[in-house]
Amino acid sequence: MIGPDRASSRFVAHRIAPRRASLPGGDPVGAVPDGIDRPLPSWPFRCTNCGRRAADGPLPYCCPTCGGVFDLEPPIRFQPASAGPLDAGLARYRSMLPLPEEASLITLGEGGTPLVSATVDGRTLHFKCEHLNPTGSFKDRGSAVLLSALAAAGFLEAVEDSSGNAGASFAAYAARAGLRARVFVPENVSPRKRAQIAAYGAEVVEIPGPRSRAAETVREEASRGATCASHAWVPLGLAGIATLAFEIVEQLGQAPGAVVLPVGHGTLLLGIDRGFAAMREAGAIDRRPRLVAAQAAACAPLWAVHQAGGEALAWVREGPTRAEGIRILQPVRGDAVLAAIEASGGTVVAVDEPAIVEGEAELARLGFYLEPTSAVVWEALTATLPSLPDPVVAVLTGSGLKAEPAVEASRMGSQHA
Ligand SMILES: [Zn+2]
């Protein structure tokens, strides 16, 4: 039996409960020096493990009581009557985001991405072009909300861990908001993504070892008082990603029958699922789209548990893969992600390296130049398409312009294998 002080995730074995971040004067670390005149920021978070609400003050990346992961409380709501202009992108949904009313939206024009159709195996499929966001990935939707909240609360700096896309997005929106950003990346991060993070003015800290080590280091930084704005742990970004669901439905004119998407931590899948849930709640759609998650076979914890139960985690490894963006051994919200997939009637597909390379090529022939992480959707699509109800949407998550070409990557893989 799991007690109230123990986190119950099957996926995240070790948690570090943060000390309350404070300086000798009592000011929250990372908050503005004149914070005395500023009300303490409040966070619309509730612990998914023990049910406690987040306290006002420094940004908590996890529950300080039990180490559990926070979720948004209240959840995002879809309110079409209060939407902005159709062409405003994410800003169209500003009034629905979990931000203080007076907060400025830190925006680079994210969202409003095209939904492009193409014929595959005689079926018309719809590709949501999230790689066309300002920094080249869907992460910008979450970053807009996260950095808007941090800026409104008066934070001057924050840290994040990332395999590349989230770090680049975080760095861009931090620059836009005037925050100092420090981004922890694994040593085998794509050089192009590393360069992109640095170009926005963020400090890039390379952590030797696997991807999970960079994530651990950020949590250690948080325990020393840094503001840990992890896109995986802090739930604010989920609301930004929910707008992706709003757009898909508005562009299709109906709910999709199925959505196929890459899954690492699963913030994309959960955010979209939340968006569809909000639309069902509002009466805007009446069905729950089937969610098909694609993982790299080299590191596929969700696939393993979906196939064989929690015991299967024992043999999951963080193997080398071109799909570096979803190389996540311990998905922070793994239980919630699997619950969403199963409730939707969906499934998880594990994609091996040759199929990832093939997916890059096939999607490029349709005109989509994508990073390998995005290309996992191709195998997932072709494997499940006969059983998927129309209309089928695949989410294209990241641009190929910042990935390593296949030849260079195979050299990198052999160095780090
Ligand atoms: Zn808790």
C-alpha cells in the first residue's frame, strides 16, 4: 500500500523533495529584489499524489510534501465565446490560459500552425505542422505560457533540462521575457540545438552521461534554491499544448478520429488530451480521439508497460537513438499518459532505428522536413492506419533543420553507444 508521503508513479523511482527556496533575507530565490511590494505568486497546481495545493511563493517544480508531480487545478477550459481572432495563433486562447489576468503574454507568434493533408495508402491524412513554430518545435506553446507566468511573477532567472527542443524554446521565450536562462543538456545533444540554445543568450551546461542525468542535475539545482522551470514537471505548459487540440478541431471542423504523435515525457500527448477533454466538457466535440503514441524502440518505457505491465520497466534501457527528443527513460507523467492512451482506445508503437530513418525519408517526400524524433510517427501511422477512424491527424513536432543528417548522427551514435 502506498502511504500519503510516497509518490506512486511506476516510472519515476527517485524523487528529490526540494527545500523551500529562500535567501537569508527570506526573499524567494529568483524573484525580483523589490519583491516586498509584489504579492507572492500563486500557482494553480495540485499534487497528483497527495492532493495538496501548491503554496504561494517560489515556483515549486514538484510537491514539497511528497515529491509527487503537480497537475493544473483548475484544469484548462475551452471557452469559444472568449476566443480572440482566428489568425492570432496561441494568443487566440489567451483568456483560457492559467495566467493572472494582468499578465502579459510572452509571445513569438507561436501556434496557428497549418494542418496540411496528404494521401497515404489511399487515405487522406492530416499533418499538423508544429515544426513551423518560432523555434522549430511544438514546445513553444508550453514555453509561451510558462515564461509568461514566470515573468508576471517577477522571476529574473530559471533553469531547465532538455535534450534540445525544450531548451531552445525555453531560451527563446526567456530572452523575450528578459529572464536569464540556464539549460542543462546531455553531452550528446545535437550541436545545432546546442547552438540554438546559446544563440538566444542562455547558458548551456553540458552534463556527461545519459539524458536522465541532465534531468537529475536540474532537480539537484532546484534543491539548492534555483527556480526549476522543467517543462516535464511544471504543469503550466500543458495548457499551452492544449491549444493544439483546439486548433486541430477548429481546422478540421470536427474532432479527429485519431491522433498519432511522438511521446517522450508525454507532455504533448497529455496536453492534447486535456484540450480535447476541455472541448468535450464545453460541448464543442462529442467524441474522444484515439491517441496513438510513438516511442523509439531504443528507449520505450511506455510501450513496455502498455505491452507487459509495470514489471517490464526492469528491462527498459536508455539506448542510443536518432530520436533524441523522446529518449526518456522515466517519463514524469507516465502513468497519466498511459491512462489517457488506454481511455482513448489508443495504443503505443515502438519504432526501431531503420524505421525512423525510413520515416524521415517518407515524410520528406511528402514535403515535410523533420527531425528524427518527429519521424517516428510514420511507422506508427503505417502500422495502425487500417484500424484508425477518420479523420487521422499526425503531429509533426520538430524541424529537420536543427537535426543532424543521418551520416553524422550514425557517427555520433557510435561514439555514445
Ligand atoms: Zn504531494
